[in-house]
Amino acid sequence: MQRERSVKVSKYLSKHLRHQPERIGLTLDEGGWVEIDTLIAAAAAHGFRFTREELDHVVATNDKRRFAVEGTRIRASQGHSIDVDLQLPSATPPPYLYHGTVARHLEAIRAEGLRPMNRHDVHLSADRETATRVGARRGRPVVLPVDAAAMHRDGHVFRVSANGVWLTQHVPARYLRFPAPHRSRMI
């Protein structure tokens, strides 16, 4: 499968399994699952055709493991803006997690912490490299370390998705380590 086609199918799946299933007539169950045959038929009925083999390829090769398959069903692993319950158990996080962002968001993050915005949860990475890639999607990345151990001690709940993304409802600013402000140099 060509990379361009794989990306196109992946984006289509993300849109309809995370955000707008109703747009193609899908109804996800409470856990976000839908029958694969139903998904393929709905997509075809709305002008986007792909095969089961293409879907399996996207699921198997997606570097972010965005999708989970269980028997004859598929769902997005996390990142939903629609109401689903992924039924992920709480988990003890590593001492530090990381959030990738860009500098233009730092002022709001300093004031409000990390909020889920239009998603169910704040997404955190287990390593700096992943957080850097996430932040780089929107510009020059800034990685914020999160004192997850302190948050957990203070009663914040963490869950980890099937693809290793750490999820929590909110990260108050006091648990974040911000970069030192850049000082302007006089020339």
C-alpha cells in the first residue's frame, strides 16, 4: 500500500472513529467500537472506498497505533471529541510524563494548566521524543515535563490507552515545568 493512500485512509478513519461517525451514518457503541464491515460499507456509501486489507495495513503500520481491532470490531485508541467510554482502568504513571506544544500556547497553559480542549482528556507522552513530535505538528515544539508522580500522589487519575498515550482530565500548572523565558539580546 502506498504511503499516500495509507495516510488518506488513516485520516478518514480518525475523523469518523474519533470525531464524526454520524457524518457517514455510523453509530459507535459506548466504548467507541463499530463493526469493521459496517464501517467499510458506510464509507463506501459516502464515496470513500477502502478494503479490509487496506484497513488492516493501516492498523498494523500506523506509527502512533491510533486504532485497535478486537475480533470484528475497530475503534480509535484515544483522542475522541465525541462521548465514548474507553473503559481504561486507572494506572500508576511514571514519575514524569511529557506534553508537546508550541510557544504561542505557553501563556494560556501557565494560567490554566493543560486542559483537554475539545477532547475528553489531556494527552501526555511517556518520553520527550514523542512529545517533541506531537508539538512539532503545530510549529517549533516546546516540551513541558509533567510531575506525574506528584499529581498521582495528590489524587489525580491517570489512564493509559492501547497505544501508550497517557490520559488525565487536567494538569494544573503547578505540576508543569516551564522553560525559562528567552531573554532578548541587544545587538
